[in-house]
Amino acid sequence: MADLKGNLTEYKSRRNKLNLLKLGALVIAVLVILYFAISAVKIVNLTIEKNRVETENERLRNQKEDLEQKLEIVNSNDYLESLARNKLRLVKGNEILFILPSFRSAPEDEQLTPEEELFRLRLKEAEEKAMREAEAEKKGETAETNDQDAGLSETQSETETGLDAVIDAAAGTQGDGNG
């Protein structure tokens, strides 16, 4: 019997050692799996961060290119000349500067006087003609564009005739009251 008890204790001791080894292996396996899971999460987060940084880098590169282009434009002689002409009202030696009053836009419900309407119309036509002449000068063409001017002059003369009559009538009534 003592032998049987000795075998039983030895068996239990081996089983306990085996269970401890299994438990140790299981703990090590769980730790390894946790380590790889945490590493995988870190890799995913770093990949997301890398993509975000690359996108931001590309946006900043595009912004840099745009700013470099603007710098080239600002440093160009044409831009400096237009700035001097528009902001500082400088002219070349053979040019005459006309400063026209600027009008605010009339609200839709506000009626303009005939004089204001005619002035706006003439101002708009003069600006369009100046733009056409500047474009023609850039292209090396003559400043006279007969086809475009002919169409505008017909419309302009019709409009001017009607508005001139209104202005004359308004001036006549003003003259009668004052004279």
C-alpha cells in the first residue's frame, strides 16, 4: 500500500507539474498574442497617421507652388505697371489720365435718373471699348474694330437719342423753374 500511496503522490506531483507547464505555456501564448495585437493596432494607427501626413504634405506642396506662381506674377513688370496705373494713378509720358466717378449699384427698387442711367451706359461702353482696344493692342492689331464698334454704335445711338430727349426735357423743366 505504501507503494501505491507513493505512486499516487508521484502521479499527482507529475500532474501538477504538467498542469503548471500547460498553464505557463498558456500564459506565455496569451502574452505573445497580446503583444502582436497591440503591435497590429499601433501599425494601423501609424499607417493612418502616415496617410494623413502625406495628404497634408501634398496640400502644402500645392500651396507652395501656388504661392511661388503668385510671387512670380507679383514680381513681374506687367503686374507692377498695372498696380502703379490702377492704385497710384501713374501714367506714361504720352498718356492722359481720366478719373471717372464710381457709382454704387442701385438697389432693384431704386429708380435712377435719366442722367445717371445714361452716364452708366456710356461708362460701361467706354470701359468695354477700352478693354477691346487693350486686347487688340496686345495682339498687335489696330485699335479700331469696325465690326464690334458698328454694332455698339447703332445700339448706343438709339439709346442716346431716347435718353438725350429725356435729359433735354428734364433740363428744360429745370431751366423753367429757375429762370
